Amino acid sequence: MGSKAPSWADQWGSGGFAGGEQDDKQPDKKKGGGNNGKKMAEAKAVASAGYDKAKAAAVVGALKVKSGTSMGIKWIKNQYQKRTSK
């Protein structure tokens, strides 16, 4: 059973087939860019404003659904009472 194929440990251990040099590298990060914090703050402000608008629209929509459902149930009750009272 002497196979010349690499064992599991050889494939998935510290080296792998290609040696794993590229897998171990972290992407290079730019240093000293103080502008990123300002951009992030602006993006957060825009996202927060968008969130507030979406939340307000969702609340209004929920109130409309609630009101429509209530009116529909009242209509059904009235229709039922009209049929049973005759």
C-alpha cells in the first residue's frame, strides 16, 4: 500500500500542495489615511438618515394595514348580522 500520493497531513498541514505562501498573506492595508474616519462618519450619517426614513415609512404602512384590517373585519361583521337578522 505504498502510494506515492501525498498523505492527508501533507496536503492540509502547514505546507499543502503549493506551500501555502499565498494563503498566509494578509492584504496590505494603507497606513496613515486619516480621511477614512471622516468618510465612515459621513456614511454612517447617511445610513442613519435612510434608516429613520425607512422606519417612518414602515410605521405608516403598518398603521394603514391595521386600519384597513379593522375596517374589513367590521364590514364582515355587518354583513353577517344583516344575513342573520332577516
